[in-house]
Amino acid sequence: MKKVYDKWLQEPSMDDDLKRELKGMNDSDIEEAFYKELSFGTGGMRGIIGAGTNRMNRFTVQKAVKSFGLYLLALDKKSKKQGVAIAHDNRYKSEAFAKVCVEVLSAMGIKSYLYDALRPTPALSHAVRALQAAGGIMITASHNPPKYNGIKMYDETGCQLVPDKAEALIKLFNEINDPFNIERMPFEVCLKKKRVTMVGKALDDVYLNKVNSIQLNPDVPKTLKIVFTPLHGASRDLGLRILTENGYDVYPVKSQMTIDPEFSTVKSPNPEDEKAFEKAIAVGKQVDADLLIATDPDGDRLGLMVKHGGSYQFLTGNQTGAIFIEYLLSSLKTQGKLPEKGKIFNTIVSSEMAKTMAEAYGMEAESTLTGFKFIGEKMQALENSDTHFLMGYEESYGYVIKDFVRDKDAIQSVLFAAEIANVLKQQHMSLIDYLNDMYETYGHYRDIVINKVHEGKQGAAIIQTIMDNFRAASFDEVIGLKRLVKEDYLNQTRETNGKTETLDLPQSNVLKFMYEEDMWFVLRPSGTEPKLKIYLNVVGKTSEEANNRLTALRTFIDETLNALEKE
């Protein structure tokens, strides 16, 4: 580790800011920055910005891009002409890292299409196919804290690389021993030699025209008042534009419309966190808004708060997903457009309510591993089949309605949420009323995610200890309900009534325990953040039964985790 540190410190091409950081490191800093190389997780490669192999910096980025270029050329030499679409969010170093991508690819003879300013992730996913590019790169760390950045790679369909493709990329990544000796063509030379084409508004127009096509009742009079915040991020322009151009009365949270990589007005730039809505609530109260909409920094996640009973109520990702499904399927059925065969996709940590609802309409629901790339892969598989893609979503606030984007799409979601709330307002209903009616029809589903943050090398060891203990445990009965199934996605096994069978899904460090009456819990170390995520799902015949059951399950999990963390 010290040898690698010394090599970095002595590297002549080292950036001045990284050199200063290296010189100021103590032994603990060196260990954290160099004990491993950044790895590719569920959302690409992410890390703290700074010096070291375990950090996001120019050298780790150019190594990742070099390996992506080699991967594309190995697939097809035509990749040079097809090129790579590149976009970035508002984070520290994002624009600089995007230019590094262009410089490395240009030196390899691969053309680039670079957005002229920050853009949301779904715009990048769309651009890959719209430009007929060989792949795509998004510079983002999504909703991580300000000190993070990251890089996501996309295939020619606009989908993030699934495991078999990612493994080929990672193999090439690991074969690059010297991150410093990677050829780059200076950005100005790239422009001069036309190795890079700048793209912008014209491509936005194509994308937004497709977003407009998701509407099911576009002609309903717009009486809804909306507060919109991009939380300082990349959906600032397109999110606001899609609402205003469709006639909605929109009130932006002005203090959060600024491009601020520090996210200085929020504790966490994450619409999954109700606290991220504090300023939106204040604006909502001033203008008497019906709906508050927040998107995350790279514009792929959507969060909602709804005015109901005189106050603003927060929706979980599963609740929003259920509302989208019910509105979509009921509208298609009413309009005579419901296909004979259709599929909704979510993930193994998303609510069972989706399956119950889909089946009520004669449709199918299928769960994939966590990571929207797996849903994107399923979209592609349906492309030439007789089964229609209806919608995809995951509980972590990511949704896509139409498959011209093969990733989560907050811009589609913004417009869809606005339409649903607007249509319901004509019926003197809120989204909460709609949801309560759905509970009475399908069952009172409740879910929660517990996040246990453990940073650094020691934190990774704690998370591994917890996973090892749960993997070894059986938990045959929890809160009076018998376990029916235990699924271990790392060992690819499903245990049912003492019998073990093989899971037909890619390996992933995930455990799922399933019980009577649709109760389950899942443990999954995050692939993008230093945390362990525990997902709880219950259902009850009444709201009270569901709430009590969720409280009891939460207590069991908390007590079990606390005992392990003290060991």
C-alpha cells in the first residue's frame, strides 16, 4: 500500500491539488485511499473525490474510460465511428471528468458526443440510441453526498452494463497496471480535429417529444399547482420545461434551481429523504400547491409529497410505483388499449403490491435483482416479442414508463405524476385518497428501508460480519409468522421446506427471507454507498394490522442488528 502511495506521490503528471492532498496524508488516510481500487457496483463506479486508487480522480477515471474503450473496440471495430455519448451532472469535477472521457476516447480513435452542459441521466440513456452510438458514459454520483462522484457505462441500447458485460470491462480494467500512462488527446485538439461533437437543445427536443408521448389523458384541464425542485441538479431545465410546456402551473424552489455541487440548501440531496422537501414545503404553503416534486442530482429519481388533509404527506417509492401502475393499467383498460400480454418489472426488494395489481388486470409482474440495468435488460428482451413492456420501477424512487430510455427517468416520472394528480383533482381526490382506495382493493401494504452506514475499511468489515451472520441463520419464525423461503443470491440458492434449488439470477450479495402472509425482509450491501440496506415488507387486512406488523418486524431487525454490531 505504501509503495503505491509513494508511486502516486512521485508521479510527475500528478495534478497539483492531488499532490497537496497526498503530501498531507497520515497513515490512516493512506490506508483508506489506497487499500483497494474503486470497483463497479449496482450503479457503476463511485467514490470520494480525491487522490488514491480508492478515490475518484483524473487517473481512476481515465483508467475506467480506457477499459471501456477497449471493451467497445473488442465488441466491434465500428465503435470508432459510432462513438460514445457522454453527459455529466452538477458535481465537483463532473465537467472535467467528462472532458477526460472525450480525451481518452479520442486518443483511441473513438468519436464522442458530449452534451454542452449538464444533463439528467435519462437524457444520456436516450441519446445513446438516438445517436446510434456504441455506448454511453454518465459522470454522476446520483444522490450521494457532495464529496462523491462516479462514472456509469452504458451499452448500445442505452442500458447500464449488466454483469456479463461489466465483467468483460472489469477484466480489461484490471489489466491496466499503470493509470498514469494512458494516452489522452487535449480537449481543444479533439474539437479542432472533430473527434468530439457537442450536442444540446436539438437532442433535448427529440427526447422531450418522446416524454410527452407517455401521457394518457393530456387534454384534461390543468388546474394543479406544482412545486418543483431539482435539488440543485441536472433536471433543472428539462424537468421545469416538461411541466410548463404541458400547461402546468409550476412554482420552482428558486434557491434550489442553482447549480450547486455542495447542495448547500439540503442535508442530503436525495428525494428518498423527506427532509429534502423542507424548502419545497415552504413554497407549497405560500402558493397552496397540490403536489411537491423533487428529483435527485442526476435526474433519474423522483420523490413526491401530496397535499392531503391540510398538510403535505410524503410518499414512499413503492407507494408512488403502485399509484403509477394503477393509473396506467386502469387508463389503458378504460381506453381499450390494454394489451393481451403485458409486463411490469420491479426488483426483489420492491413491494409485492405490484404483482397483486398486475394480476388483477390480467398482466404479469416480474422482479429482477436490484439495479435498474436488470430492468433495462428485460426491456430489451421484450423488444421483438408479443409481450408489451408496461412499466418498470424500483422502490428507491426510480421509474420508467416508456422504453425509449433504458434507465430510471425522473423526467418521464415528473410528467406522469403531474398528470395523475391533475386528473384526480378533477375528481376531488388526492394521490393519498387514490392510494387508500387501492389498499382497500389490494391489501394494506407497508414497507420501509433501514440504512446502516458503516464507512471505510472497518465499516466494510462490519457489513460483511452482519451478512455472514444472517447468511448462517435460519430465522424459522419471526413475529409469529413461519418462514417459507430463504433466498441467497450470492450462493444462488433458494431454500423451501428444507429443499434447496438453484436460483436462475446473477450472483449478488443479497439475502431474502420470506414468510407467511407476504411478509419478507432483505439485506443488501449498497453497491454505491458505504451502507447496508435492509428492506422490510408486510401486508395486513387493515391499516392497523399492517402498521403493527411493520413495527414488530422493525423491532426484531433492530434488536438483531444491534446485537451483531456490538460483537
